Amino acid sequence: MSNATLIYDIRNSRYLNITGRCTLRCRFCPKHNGSKQVHEYQLALDHQPKAEEIIKQLGNVAQFDEYVFCGYGEPTLNLPTLLAVAQVIKQKGGRVRVNTDGLGNLVHRRNILPELAPWIDTLSISLNADTEQAYQTHCQPKLKNSYQAVKEFILLAPHYINSVQVSAIDGLEGVDIQACQTFVESCGASFKHRVLDIVG
């Protein structure tokens, strides 16, 4: 039996850790600096969890403000589990947020937003840079055209999901936070100003 942390709570939200895989190798991500811990939780996974494993640990949805798909991987890389679990949470009356790097469409080679839309209340997308060069430097994407793909995802997302937040981190060298905010708001999304080294 695996002892991986699939579910962890921060404040009044329950976080769902459904993959350890990621499309980026962000320099500022703690897991690339020797830590796979958030608060007191160790988030390293030894397998890709199936929906049933997560569903049996959801608890009483009325007790939580929201369920957040956010571990130390990119949730859309385990899309079948994400969709199946989110559907159960919504059917029980819960709220669902997905934290994503916005590369799901690039990875799956299709627009996944129509699949997410029925079950997701809020999408939180990490932009992190206002230029491709800065994005390459700080996020180190594994796939070609990642920066273009995340910008296209941010442009599309508000057409499918009511609440779309896009973040950038203040403190990354060569990143113009104001330029990030201007782009995000021009897409119809709301901007979230994050500060380097503050997680959760």
C-alpha cells in the first residue's frame, strides 16, 4: 500500500495531489531545490493515482470551501482522474479549483477546456513571464511552443470557465509584472500578483 500524500488540507481547502509529473522544470519550484514538501506534507508520489483512490478520501464536501487540484505536478497530465474526481465533487455540491501551468491543450493536442468546463469553478493558471525568453529561463518547458500555448490557453479559458485567475511571480529576474497583468486582463481573466518563495 502506498503511503503517498494524495490529499492535504491548507486552511479551509482540501488539496488533491494527483500527479508528480510536470510539463515544466521551474527554477523557483521547491521540488527542483531538494524539497517536495508544502507546509508539513510530503508530496512525492510513487504512482499516478486513479480516481477511486482520491474519491474515497474526499470527505464531507460541506466542510471545505473548495477542493483544489494542486500537488507537485501538473494536474492536467492526469486528466482522466481530474475529470472523474471533479465530477464527483460537483455532484456532491462542492467547489472545484484547478491550478495549472496552462499547457494542457499543448500536451493533449486538443482543447480540453470543454471537458473541464462542467466540473471546474475556478481555473488558476501560472503565466510567470511576459516574454518567451523569460519564460524559457525561469520555467524551462519540456515542450516546444509552450509560451505561445499558455498564452493561447489564457485567451480561451474565460470563454469556458467563469472564474479564471492568472498569476505571475514578483521577484523573477527580467519579468515585467505590469506587462503580465495587462495581457491577462485583456483576455478577460483576473490577475493574481504572487511573491517569490511564498507557497500555499
